[in-house]
Amino acid sequence: MVVSWCSVLRVVVVVEAAWALVAGQVRYSVPEEAKAGTVVGRLSQDLGLEAGEAESRRLRLVSQGRRASVEVSGASGALVVSSRLDREELCGKSAPCALRLEVLVERPLRVFHVELEVTDINDNAPLFPAARKNLSLPENPPPESRFPLEGASDADIGANAELSYTLSPSEYFGLDLQRSEEYRESLFLVLRKPLDRETLPVHRLVLTASDGGRPSLTGTVELLISVLDANDNAPQFNQSVYKVQLPENAAEGTLVVRVNATDPDEGNNADVSFTPINTFPPKGLNLFLLNPKTGEIRLTGLLDFEDVRSYEIQIEATDKGIPPLSGHCKVVLEVVDVNDNAPEVWVTSLSVPVSEDAAVGTVVALLSVSDRDSGSNGRVRCAVWPASPFGLVSTFAGSYSLVLREALDRERVSEYEVEVRAEDGGSPPLRASRGVRVPVSDVNDNAPAFAQAVYTVLARENNAAGAELARVWARDPDEAGNGRVSYSVWEGGVGGASSGGGWRSASSYVSVDAESGRLWALRPLDYEEVQVLQFEVRAVDAGEPSLCGNATVQVFVVDENDNAPALLPASGGGAWSGSSSEAASVPVPGSGSVWAWAWASWGTPAGQVVAKIRAVDADSGYNAWLRYELWEPRGKGPFRVGLYSGEVSTARALEEADGPRQRLVIVVRDHGEPSLSATATLSVSLVEGGEAALAAAGSSSSSSLSGVGLRPAEGGASVSSSAATNVWLVVAICAVSSLFLLAVVLYVASRWAPRAAVLSGPGAATLVCASEVGSWSYSQRQSRSLCVADGAGKSDLMVFSPNFPPPPAPAPVPAAKESNPEAPALLDTVSGPPFLASRPFPFSRPSFPPVPSPDQSLLGGVPHPAGAVGGCRVLKDVNGTC
């Protein structure tokens, strides 16, 4: 018998699993009272999982608060019985007894619904309310009289609960079983022949109830029937069945129904009392109270539709005759559902935190919603608040998935408090909610951003190596490593400086602290080497992959007065005027204290330019603005020096009393703080007009041919004596020659002598810009960058406009004798404030002292007297190169 039962069980399980797969839902069937460990079904195989995936993907059941008595075997993935299965305990009289199970698997997260049907076995025998039943019957009821009997009950269902009754053999009594689809079956004892109390006062019968199980189980009750004396009219109810509906929230004491029975007898035989003889289910005995005299049934407890939906009460009406007679009726109470149960929400699975780059539609949580009410009261609507960025998707009846509806941004919201709200369809509706905390994990989706796109920094030149120049800062709103920023000088950006030594990268000048963003100077900055240093700083976060941002840093180097003026070859500034001699000068190489000499004739009027001191300063601005002072002799001498032009001119007419030679010490100072200076010593020889002209011409030709026209200060006496000898030799030669030849030579000399003699030796050209109101110089390196073959300079050069006194009108010279015309100027005069503007400069323009002359100005557009020569000139070497 055991082998046969196991075979039937296997066939049932296989058939149920096959039918579930065909229907698209996993269903199993297991008989109740199956032993623990009994395999219900190969769940992992039926769900389409590969071997070993049940354990790796954590195949498991999700409990909803009711013991399921089954579990998933972790190793095999089979659904097995874990504890005693009692269908009557799980489902009572409900059929079929189906348990809805939720099965979860992870990676990816999925939920499956499994229906497990617990089938009934015949494990409960029919049971009567009592082992013995006493009946009292009058002796005179007619045949076929019917007396109700209380039937047996069977906790099983289906065929196992279908009862049949048999009565022990009797010639007086039989059984009548009435079945109805609407009501519970009714059992009656039927009188077959009239009773005779005197013949047989007591009848003992055995009533047997058998169920339809295999094998069939039985239950018995002993009927002890006493035959009473005649009371031949029994009470009769006006209804055999009373149907009543009562809401489940009815208060205690509520009148359920009033039953009514009449008896045509008189006296005690017509005095009727009511008694409840049977209530189904039995717990209804404590819920109702029957008034034996009035027949009123009142509620003494609380109804619960979700527990019991209907009650059946059998009432007996008995008279007081001897023997008493009785009539019977049935009261059927239907409990009406009211909306007294709020929805319930459970979170069955939660996958947090959610990455901020999670795709739309990602499942965050699985929820289960239920309501114990029925009908519209049990229909639940769910919503999520706030409405974004999450939403609910219904998967099965009562099951929802919390999914992502919009893209997340952790930098905007790092954590969400989501509330799932459930509302039933009752009136008024009941609500419930469940809070779900959803943190958002960070991804590297934000690049570092600098506070400024361009940082402008002012740095004084000659700063100490390692000095802090500035600090840059970039913000990354990500967290942890994604927001940790490191800084570096980006060699791939546009940065660096060009100098005489070639291009140098920005990293050779500055470095940046990787953590703090502080910019440090690696070496002292030299304004004369680089004025503007532009480079890019890159900020890179520690994310994977890393993101970066750039900012441009412009370091403007502020000039310091660290270069003393440098003297250039001096030039004569005299001119022939009638019998006056031409002034000449001889340049002396080098800087600091140098010697130069010039010639002037006695009788030269006041204001005649004898020589011009030229100097440059490699600095800029105020630091390169030069002034010239006559240091020796002090007092009222015959000569004076232009404060800003450097022109040495006569202060009065020269006289023989001034001596044959005048020694002038001229100091050149800049306007820096502190001021730096250079000294030039100029020796002016005073001679006759003819000697001065010959000396100027001889010295000019000698300088142009040999390239040597400057002598040290201690050689000034030998130079002066040699020049006097050369003059007398020329005079002797001219005396021997004809007066005509002498006249021609003098004529040519007067025409070709320059108004401002320039004696220069070989070497690179030097750019000098000067005027009577100021002298502005540019470094030799920068001068070379401005001197081009054709056209003007490549940078904007702002200088003082010179203002020379008008020279005397020269005698006309035939065009045929212009064998060496002056080359065109390589750099035009540029008007403007007295400082260089080849790059934007971060500080304000300096203020200059007032202009010495009312007709002169420090800015462009200076009015010049007629015939004045202004602007910048390029001095050339003997080869004519710039």
C-alpha cells in the first residue's frame, strides 16, 4: 500500500509540474501529511536555471508572514517539505488549498510565483457532536414523520468529506438525507410505522457516518429514543429557513433576527420555547444569544468577514406538552464585508545603494501588497511619492517592482526617502504606506572646474626661487576619490617664454603643488628675459576614468631697477655757421666711466651743440627713463647738458679765455628706486675755426676707416698732440697747393660735414630714441628684435619725440656729388607715452615730470619746429648692416 501511494504521489507531482510549464506558471501539488524532506519538485530546473545556479544565484523563498512548511534546497534547487503539512490547518474547508509562494533569484534579481497545492488525504474520520443522543418522541405521530438529527462533520474536503449515513436495522425508523447545493445537508430520522410506548417504550439505535475516502473512515453515535405519551401537535415555524445579512462591524447587542413558531394545542402543549440546537461553525455559539421566549437572536460578539463569512443556526421550538413536541428551522447569517482592513505593504527585496549612472528601468526593490478585505474593499491601488525619479510597475497581482524612471544625480540628491502608498477601493478608503531609503552611490561624472578660467598674477623680477606666486583652486562635486583633485603644469598647453637662449617651457619657471594648487617659482624671474609667462594648469581627479579641467595662468613680471645705464658712442652736435667750426666727438667703448673728445671753435655762439651723450638702460618704464647732469665743472661754465636729451651745447659764446681745452664730467642717471648711474668724461678742444673743421673732418674719416675712435682717459694728452700735428701738416700741404685746390677742399668739407658727427666703430647697431625732454632706450637684445630689413618694427614702441633746434640752412650740393646717400630709416617715430608696450602690462603707466619747454610734450603728437629731426634712428656699422 505504501509503494502504491508513493507512485501516485510522483505521478501527481510530474503531471502538475508539466501542466505548470505549459501554462507559463510553475505549479506543484503535494499531499498533506507528507514527510519532511519530501521533494515537491525540481524548482531550479523548472525555472530554467542551469546546474549550480540555484546556489550561486541564491534561489530562495520569500515568506509573507505565513509558515509555508516548504523550503528550497540550496544545493539541488529542489522544493522540499520542511515541516508538517496539515491542509485543514492551512486552509480549513477551502478548496482547493493553494499556497502562493514567491521565489527570488539574484544576479539579476528576478521573482517567480510558484503555486503549491496541498491535496487532501482522508486523515479525518466523521465526528458527531456527542457519542450519545437522547430523543423523546410522542407515541402518536403519523408514519413518515420526520425528526431532525445532527449530522457528523468531517474536516476533510471533497470526496473525503462526502458523508453517507446508515442506521442499525429497525422496523420503526429509517433515515432521510437531504442534500442541497445552497445549504448544508440535513439528516432526518423517519418514522416508518406508528409507535407504541406500551409495547416498546425505548428504542436503541446506532447511527453510522461514513466518508467517501479510500479507505473509508466512519464515526458513530448512539440514539436513545424514548416514546412519550400523546401530545399530537408540534410547534410550526412560519419559515423553515431564515436568511439574514449583517455587516461585520455590527455592534454587540444588534438584533440579528426574530423567529416565530405556533402550536395549535392549548395550555402547556401550546406554550413554546426556543432553543438553539446546532451552530456551524461551532464558534458561533459564543457570538449569538437566543431569547427562549421571544425567539430574538442578538449579537454578543464581534463578527469578522475575513474569519467566517457565514453562520448556520438550527433552532428548535418545543411545547410544554407531555410529551413535548418540537418544530425546527434554520437561520443562515451572511456576514457582509466592510472596509475595516487597511492595505499591507512589505518590502520583499531591496537592492541599494543605486549607482547614479544606473539605467532607466533598473529594479530597486520588490514589494508585496495585500488587503484582507474582499471586492472593491480589497482592490488596492499603489503609488510612489515623490513621483520621480522612481515609479512602480505591477508584475503580478499584489506584486510591484520599484524601478528607476529618471536619471540620478548624486551631486544634486545623494539619498532618497521613497514612500510607497497603498489605498484600497473602499468607502471611505483606507491607506497604508511603507518607507524605503534609497542611497545613491557616486560615479565620476563631473570634471574638476576652476574658479577662474584665467588667473592673472603679478610677480616682481629677481624674486627668490621657491617663492609662492599664487594659488589656483578647482572644485569637483564628486565624492571620495572621484572628487580628489591633483594639479600639474600641463606641458601640452600653450605656455613658456622665448629668450635669447631659445624657447623654455613653463615648467622650467614654475611648479604647482599637486594637492594645494599653490604655484611656486623654480627660479628668479628676469623681466629682461621674459615679460609675460603664460601656461595652463591642469586639475585631474582620481576617478576611473579620470576627468580633468584646465585654467590659464598669466604671470606678468614687474620690472625692477637692476640695470644701470649703458653709454653708447657719443656724437657731435655742432654745425657750420659762417666762420664757426664744426663740433666733433670721438666715442669711447664700454659702460660706466668713459672718455670722449670733441672740437669747438672760439667764437661759437651760445646754444651750439658740441656733442651728444647717448645711453641705454635695459630696464623699462621709470627704471629706463634717463636724465643727464653736468657733474664737472660746477658753476657757470661755457657748456651745458640737456637734462633729457644728453646734448652738450655752449652756454655762452666761447672765448680764448676759456683755455685750449675743457674737461666735462657728465653723469647719466635713471629714475629707478634706488637710482643707478653711469659717468662719461668729455674733453672739448677749443681751436681756431679752420683747425676745428680739419680736426672734425680728420677724426671723422679716421673713425670711419679704422673703426677706432675711442681712447682711454689716460691717453687724452697724446691724442690731443697728435691731432695738433695733423692739423699743421694739412695746413702745410694746403699752403703748397694752389689756393684754388684749397678753396675746393674747404668748399667740399663745408658741404659734406654732418651736422651731428657720429663716430662709431664696427659692431651691432644700437637703437636710441631721445629728445630734449627725455631719452628712452631699449635693450640691445630687444633692439635687434625690432630691427628688420623692410618696414617698421614688429612691436609697438612708444618713445619721446625728439625736438632738436633747427640747424643752419646748408649750401646747395649738386646731385651728381651725392655718392653715398643716406639709407632710409628702418624705424619710424612712434608717438605715445614713454614706455614699451610690446605686451599688455599689468600695472599703470608711470607719471613723468613736467615738460621743460612749453612747446614740448611727453605724449605723441609733439609739435616740432620747422626742420627739426625727430624719432628713433638706427646707428649703422661701417658695413652698413643693421
